[in-house]
Amino acid sequence: MMKEEFLCPRCRTSLMNDDGTMVEMKGRLDCDTFSLSFPIELSAQLGVYGANMPEGIVLRAGAEVHFACPHCGSDFTVPDAPHHSAILMRDSVGVTKVVVFNRLYGEHTSFVFDLDTRALIAAYGEHQDRWLDEVGENINFDF
């Protein structure tokens, strides 16, 4: 049986690490006086939160991380939900879905949508209720 695989919505390249437990992305922090890019890994298990980053990078609650593809550089920000990013997930039976996750460090929310109908399939995390209005049940993805 195949495990879930996470993919870039633009280039469709796998974002999985070698053992399939983490999703590898490029993170970026911006402010008026600087921008910092770094590799970041999130758990490949839906509803499990936390991040692996290079030593020396410390995020505080509320820090807004921009996520992008490490292969093509495509920004994962959802235009209709700017506090969220979206990537594709091919599930264990080969069906491709959309996973939307919060860009604010410390906010634990992720949502799974049907790629074709845009209907909400599942929601995870203790902060999901505060973000349902922004994400909506029929979000318009730009891919």
C-alpha cells in the first residue's frame, strides 16, 4: 500500500524526504529590513505540528512563514486565504487532494479539500475553528 505523497502544485515534484516522514519546503521570513530563506520540514502526518529548521533559526508564535517549492520556487500561499499555504497530496489509493495549512507559526490548522469540487473533506488542529471563515468550505485554488 502506498503512503501519502505531497507534491508541488506547480511543478508536481515530490516534496517528500527520503524516508517519507517529512515534507521538505523552502521557508522565508520577511520584514521591512531583511528577508531570510531557509529549508524547512513539516510532518507528513496530517494533524501533527512542528517544524525542523536549521540550527539558529528560532520562530516565535505568530511569525508568518512563506512556504515555497524547493525545486521550482513556486510560492504556496493561497490567494483567497493569505494566512495559509496549499500543496497537493496524493493519498494511499492515488487520489490527489489539496492540503491547506496555516502559515502562522504556532497556529495548528490544516484542511484537506477535494481538488475537483473544492469541497472540504477534513480539518485538523486545535485552532481550526478560528480559520474556517478564511479558508471556507469551497476555496478557490489557483492551480
